[in-house]
Amino acid sequence: MFTKTPNQWREPAIDDAEVARFREELERSAIRAVVSHDSYLINLASPDAALRARSIACFKGELERCRRLGIPWVVTHPGNYMDDRASGLERNVRAYEECLAAVSGPTLLIETTAGTGTALGSTFEELDALRRGVPQPYRRRIGFCADTCHLFAAGYDLVDDWDGVWDAWERAVGLRHLRCLHLNDSRMPLGSRRDRHALIAEGEMGPEPFRRAMRDPRFREVIKVIETPKGDDPVTQDRRMLRRLRAYGRGPRT
């Protein structure tokens, strides 16, 4: 979910009554996991001091809203370094540290990226560097969200080398830090570095990676979010994708 409009800087004011209503409705619902996604405008790796300061303020606002609402997970895209990769990594890490120090509570989930342009986070080693650069105790509040389309676009072959990809993740990052999966197919081929989502099993990846995701016992407790194109009827499309994933999950465990 979003706690604010993701394409605007404007920060909403959430009063205590709204917080109470959200918590009460969530308690009454059957929803077992709530994950927030921060603003798409945030760039914590930017060399532009004004943009980076605005991004830090916006991210602190997101963490604070999630703290008050009782949302335990905040997914965030690594920044775009724009100038120098190593410098961008350092700026991104220091911003994570500052924001986590300022707001207690929610765990940050760094999302894998497709590697377009100067985006950080398209390799497992870079994801690990973003986490390891943050000192304790704040590092304990950092995990990861793996997006299947982004992994495929970045060159990780989930179709023909499923186990090899996750073995590489385990060596570089550790599967214990993977808390969320964004499930979506890719409109673009392996290694394209282009982030173009497709409906599950209807893109370049086909059904097999999603069968594996739903049956692999390593991911049984990992939160799974459908993040596919919605078309003119998002409810119908999401229900169709949910039925498909549940059917995959009813097969034998691998």
C-alpha cells in the first residue's frame, strides 16, 4: 500500500483518529501482512544536495507514518547515483542510517532494480553493500524485497537457473534477509535492464518461475505481492493473477 501519493512530494497529515481507524480495520480484517512502498520521487543517492535533503525528509515522513499506523515493512528503491557509483552508494547508505536513527520501528526492505541507467541495486553484491554499510543497531532493520521482473531484466535467469540464482543470493546476501517478493513477469528479455512488468506467466518468463516461487519451501514465509499491470479493471486482473498463483501453489513442493 501507499501512505501518500507516490508521485508527489506533498506530505499528508494523518491525525490520531485516522490512525486508530486504520489499526481497528486492519485488526478486524483477515490481512496478515501489510507492506508500504515509499514515494517514487525519493533519491537517497543523489549528488544534488537539495534533492537528497528533500528525499531524506520524505523518507523520514514515510517511516513515521508507518510507525504510527503499525505497518512493519517499508519497501524502497535504491537511489540513482548520477555521478559516481561508489559515491552514490555511500550517500545512499548514510541516508538509510540517518533515517533509521530518526524514526524507530519499521523495517526497511531494499528492492532489487533492473539496472536501468545509474540505478543502484541491480546486483546482489550491491544490495549487500547497501545493507552492510549501515552500522548496528540500524542494520538489523534492513532486509530486502526481490522483484522477479527486475531480477530477470538485470540478468538473473529465473527461468533456466532458478536454484543457481537463489544460491548466488544466499552467498552474497543471505536468504534470511529476503522478506518480500514482488511477483510479475517481464515484457522484455533476460538482461534487457528495462523495467517493463507483464502479467504472471504471460511475458518472457512464462509460468515456471512462478510455480517455483509458490512451491519452494524457502519462500513459504516470504510475503508475496502481485505487482502486475492492472488494465481497465484492476480488481478483476488481480483476482485472476491470485487464482493463478494459488493454483501453482497447490502443486507438489520442490
